[in-house]
Amino acid sequence: MKNLYILVFLVIIVSCNSKKENTIIQSNASETVEKSLKINNPIVTDKYTADAAAIVFNDKVYLYAGHDVAPNDFNFYKMEEWLVYSSSDMVHWEEHPVPLKTTDFKWASGDAWASQVIERNGKFYWYVTVEHGSIRGKAIGVAVSTSPIGPFKDALGKALITNDMTTQTEIGWDDIDPSVMIDDDGQAYLFWGNTVCHYAKLNENMLELDGPIETIDLPNFTEAPWIHKKGDWYYLSYAYQFPEKIAYAMSKSINGPWEFKGILNELAGNSNTNHQAILEFKGVDYFIYHTGGIQPNGGSFRRSVCVDRLYYNADGTMKRVIMTSEGIQ
């Protein structure tokens, strides 16, 4: 009997030690996982940034964003300037001096809303949304620089697009969110709009329209058109409904017809708006967007730019974007 007691006692000790070792192993594993998890979204955490656009130039990505500066108790957009960042790997971002402000457009009264930059013949053209100072509503201006980081200056001394040039709706904010692309044949196009999607050809000087303003019928179009091409397909993505998801359409021609393909990106967390940029860099495709990710005060008017991978299916359609906290590793 004595030997039996001793045997039971030894089994209990071994069992306890085994459980203790397992707990230590599990604890160490949890610590290892936690330490290896790197949060890269949002990509900018010391400022609120929104409405990102990006270009690739000389093996670098240049990212342009509006600067949200609304106070924590202010529930509308307050934006007075645009910011520019650059990266060689999509992970580490360098901030450059402020390249453009709304006050650089003497005819404008404010509001540094969505924009996009494109390079042509050694110059960088920046199409921006601002509030016009004397014509009711939002307008699109153009700034120019010989460097992707600026400084930029007003290229026209007046607006390229004003609210009275589009009459499909009576709202004052239908001429916003410019997106620009130069097609394979050298013809440049400008897309823009809210509630109605507009587009027009640009002259080679990038400062004048080269034909009439056309419209595109897209399901539940809200705003934020983004035009890009990959392979033989043209893609027109845009903010869909409100609060905004991102949807997209495809075409074999930049002039359409466009075939609606569905949702690309879901609601962006606690931000009512979403604004996408799509690009390929070093053979990898990326989707840039914003959320209200910086807490405790982030939200619809204090937004933050994020980046995640974008994938295409064999038939050219795009896979739905998975928004992550890890971002690009």
C-alpha cells in the first residue's frame, strides 16, 4: 500500500510539472506572436490624412493626401493644405515639406479636398478640389512643379472646372475628386464628380479641356472616381452609396461601355467616406484608402491613410480588398 501511495504522489508531481511547462510554453508562444505582430496601418500616425493619391516615379512612390485639421469637437471637414510622402518599399514613409496650400490658388476660398498628381514631359500636374471664391460651389484647379515633392504653384491662375460647367445636378459639390490618366496613345483624360461621374479629354499641355464634358452612368455613384489601366482592361473605381464602399467597373476602352463588377472595398470603419488610389509598384499591386483609424479622436473628419495589397483574378476582375491592421510588411 505504501508503494501505491508513493506512485500516486509521483504521478501528481509529474502531471503538475507537465501542466506548468505547457503553460510556460504557451505563454512564451503568445509573447512571441504578440512581439512579431507589427501594425503598419495607418501609415501616418502623427497627422490626420485623407483622400490619398499616388504615383510611381524613379523607383519611388509619392503619396499625396489632404490634411484633416478639424478639432475634436468639430463635425465637418477642415482642410487647408495637402501633404506629400515618399517611399521606396511601401513600408517606410518620408514626409516632405508642405507642397501646396489652398491659399496658393488666389481665386479659391479654401477646402483642400481630394486631388491627384500625374507626370508628363518632366512636369508634375496636380489636379485639386477647392471651394471657388466667386463662383458658387467646388472647383478643380491645376498646380504644376518640376519635382514630385514640389513646391507647386497655380498653373492657370483660374479654375479648370467650375460648378457652372456641369448642370446635371443643382448641388454645389458635384465638381470634386479629380482623377487623371494618360492613355497608351498619349491622350490624357480627366474624371471627376459627385452624384454624377464626368470625364473629358485634356489637351497635351494638361491645362485645357480638349472636347466636351461627358457623363458615365454608374450604379450608386457617389464620388471619388479613380481611373487606371492594367493589361488590356480599364478600371473605373468609385465611392458607392453612403456611407461609402468602393465599387468598380471595367471596360476595354476608356470611353466605355463600362460593365459594373461589384464591391471592391467595404465600409472604412468609422469613416463615412472612402477614397481609393490604385497603383502597381515593383510588380506588386496596392490599394490605398482611408479610415478613422487613429484613436481616440479619429473618425469621418479626422481620417488616416492606409495601404493593403490588391489582387487580380485571371479574368482581369479584382478580388475584394481585405483591410488589415498589419498593412504592408
